[in-house]
Amino acid sequence: MGWKEYPQNIKVRLITSFFSRAVSSAVMPFMALFFAQEINKVWAGMFLILTVIIGFMVNLIGGYISDRFPRKKVLLLTASGSAFMFFLMTLSLLPASNIIWLFAVAYIGFIITSSLGRPAMHAIIMDSTTPENRKAVYALDYWFINLSMAIGAALGGLLYVNYQKELFMLLTFTSTIIPIAYGIWLRDRFTEFSKKTHDNLFMDLISNYNVAIKDSAFVKVVLGSTFIFAAEFSLNSYIGIRLAETFDSITIGNLGIDGVRMLSMLNIQNMLLVVCLTFFISRLTDRLSKRKAILLGLILYGIGYATITSANTWYILLLFNLIATLGELIYSPIKEAEKANMIPSDKRGSYSAFSNLSFSGAELIARSTIIIGAFLMPMMMSVYIGIIIMIGTFLIYTGFFISSRASNTSRENKVS
């Protein structure tokens, strides 16, 4: 599928999100450090936990809104709001002494506006694709995401300390361009809006999600994704802490590699493999059935992360990180496309918001590995991660190919 063949909305989404994510990835990973330096670590931790809770709740509201009102208008308002919040953050950094309360308020405002708009964007992507081209679209989106994050991480590492204000100015500029691009090029022809079923707005919001919650096949996929993502998220929680404490430093040339640098190497390797191999792997998996591709990908993914969890030798870590990433490249685009095929056309915003539970749940599981790892040996933690991935694989497989076999066929006819 050539670039010219992609729907216009897909091109708008890929290009705008690439620039936005590249710049935001240069500053957002440093928010914990920023607040800890400006106030203290305890306040920073509590504040960032609060933003996660706010983001999750607002995301559910965003899913409801995107199914009730024109999605383009929702995106224009939320993207404009995000740009304004970045403008306020930049203003707060200009005085010699940062106006931290203004920055904190604007940061919460950004969490709210971005969480409100995210389900609408996901829904527009599903509106603009078909079951036949979704795998190709999600593979390209996956590639763009990792490339932009790699560029953003490089920018942040080079510029954040000495050019913090300039980075936020650049972020404000790119965020201001995005709603303008939406207004000019985004096309929203969706008209099958959900109807209000309760006079009470809160009850109507809850009933809106009852459809997704009662969809047992979709719930299995969301829960399965939670367990699968937890393994990857543990790389920067339990695995990162373990490497920092137990990895025996090595020297390559004049470069000393300790546990922290080893973790950075694993993250960089993952990004480079995704950027270089996404389309090659996607073409290879076209020869496999969806069942075999998802199973193969998840098995490789599980073997890789279960081994990384306890490995302490640099070449074993790099080898099994390669295996885990190859597994991710095999299963991820197919899983996202199949999940989109399960969603009714008039509930895409709500289903997308509900599916984001997998990320929040995975973060909680990944954080819990830090506590569990204090009591278990690394080898037992490998068994624990392996069991988690096995549960996730079972839930995803049954959700896609067993419990949903009949319903998937009828849903695909509804998806345009």
C-alpha cells in the first residue's frame, strides 16, 4: 500500500502526530525530574499519580463525547486547548524563577485536553480505514510512533538541560500548527452518532460503556493486552532497577557500560529494530494466518521478556531483547487491526477509551513488580513475567478467535 493510497485522514494523523510526539517526547519524560527539582520528590510523585487518575477519568468522558458529537470539532477544541496549555507552560518558564504553580495547572490542563481528544482521533482513524487495509495502516502508525519517540529521546537528551525554554517554545509552536492542520485537511463524514438514552448525564455516560463491558470478547482482548503490555512496561521499572543494582559493568573500548547504560541500550535497540524492520516483518506475516502470526509473535515476545527479567549478561540481554522486539513486530499491528474490527461503528470512541484501560492496568502491574521483586529472586521473577504473558496470550487468542468467532464476522460487516 503506497503513501498516495492512504486516506487523507490517515496522512494528517501520521504527519501531525509525528511532529507533536517527537517534540513532546523530548520534554514529557522529564516531568518527574522537573517537579522533583522545583518542589520535592514526594510532591512530584503524588502530583503525577493524580494526573494519571485524572487522565484516565477524562479519557472515559472523551470516549463518550466522541460518539455523541462531531469528532472533528472535538479534536479542534481539544488540540487548541493543548496548544494553549503548552503556551502557559512556556510562559511560566520565562521568569528567572519559574512560576511553578502556573506550570502545574497548565500541565493538568494539558492532561485533560489531550485525554478528551484521544478517543476521537482513534475513532476517526477507524472511520477512515477498512478491515482490508487496517493492518498496513497500524504497521505504519507503529513505525511513525517509534521513530518520533527515538528522535524525541535524542532531542531531550541533548537539549533539555540547557535549552528547556526553547524546547517548550518549539512544543507550543508545533501544538499550535496541529489544530490548523485539522481544520484544513481533516475530513469527518461520520454521522451515526449515539443517542442519549438517559436524562441524567452521568447515567448516560455509564450506560454508554455498558455495551463495551458486556462485550466479553472485547473485554478479553483488553485484559489480555493489559498483561502483555505489563511485561514491556516492567523494562523501565523492575528490570531497570535490577540492572542498576546487579549488572556487572563492562568496558567496550573506552566506554564503560553499567546497569543504567545497559537499560538505555535495550531501549535504543528496541526503537532501532522497530524503525528498521517494521515493514519487512509486516510483509513476512502476510504469508501467515492471523492466528499463527499472533501466537508466534506473543510466544517470541514472552520468551524474550521472561529471559530479560533475570538475565545479567550483556549479550544475552541484547539477544533476547531482539527476540522480544521481533515478537512485538509480528503480533502488534495484527492485534490492533483485529481489535479495531471488533468495534461497532457507532461506539468507536467509547470502545477506544475503554481499551485504554489496558495501559493503565499494565502500568499498575509493572509498578507492582518492583514490590514483588523485593521478595523474589530474579529467576522467580522471570517465571512470574512468563505466567503473566501466558495469561495475556490466552485471553487475546480466545477473545479474537474463539469466544468472538461468530460476533466478529457480523461486526466486520459494520466496519467501514
